[in-house]
Amino acid sequence: MARDIVNASTPDSPRHSQSPPPGNQGDLEMELMGLANALYNLGTTVVNDLSKDKEKPGVGKQVGMRVNEVINHLSNIDDMAQQCRTMIPMQLLMDIDNSKNPMQLTRDRLERAATENQFMNAKITAVDGYRKQLVEALSQNFPDLQPILLSQQMPSANGHLSAAPS
């Protein structure tokens, strides 16, 4: 499949990029562009055929030929899919089908993960603070337990003290 390779460099990025990328991914990208073009051609052909005078002799319908082009592109994409190992989550495809912007979805999910992370960190800090206060209170009220309580505390991954496993 013939394709034009364009080396582009922007002031923001010192790297050169190739569009489409070389290899199977580039071939698949070109086939998808061909499918988009074939679908556009099919749509315009259908609109043009609907507007033509149906009673004119000798005017052949081009819709069948356009449908065959679309089917050929879909067949080629299906064959190429056997060589492609990239997995795409089904939810992402459903969101795109529902006209949702993938960049917006990604940003929303990252923000949600960051919020949940902050909430969980606050919970961990609260539990660590409670544990520290509990150990101090137990040590003051039960001095005999102080060596046991202090020996069971060890630093956790986030630098807070936590109880050792029993």
C-alpha cells in the first residue's frame, strides 16, 4: 500500500514524527482513512442518486459499487486486526459511539482517580493518627504494656507508624 511519509518537527517537540507511523500500525491507519473516505463517497453517492430523476434511461446506480468498496476496506481491516495486538477497552468504544470525546473521558477518569486517592490518603492519615493517640493513651494508663506497644509499631510505606502483623 503506497503512503506518503511526512516528517514533522514542531518547536514544542524536538522529535521527528512520521505520519502515518511505519509498519502494521501505519498500514492500519491508512486503511481506516480509506474506509472513512469510502463511507463518505457512499453517503454522497446515495444523496446524489436520490436527487436524480429516476425515469431517465441509461443512468446506472453507483451505490452498489460504493458499498463494495466499503466492504473491501472492512475486510482488509479485519485481516489486519489479526496482526494487531493492541487491546481497546469496550467501554471506550461504546463512549465514542455515544459521541463522547475520549480526551474528555480520560481527563474525567484521571480527576476521579486523583480525588479518590486524596480521600483514601485522608482515611489512612486519620487511622494512623488514631493509632498513635491510642498507643500513647494505653502507654500512659498501662505502663506495663508500653514495651509491647512500642515493639509492635513499625514505619509503613508512607512513613507513618503502623502495627506489626501478629
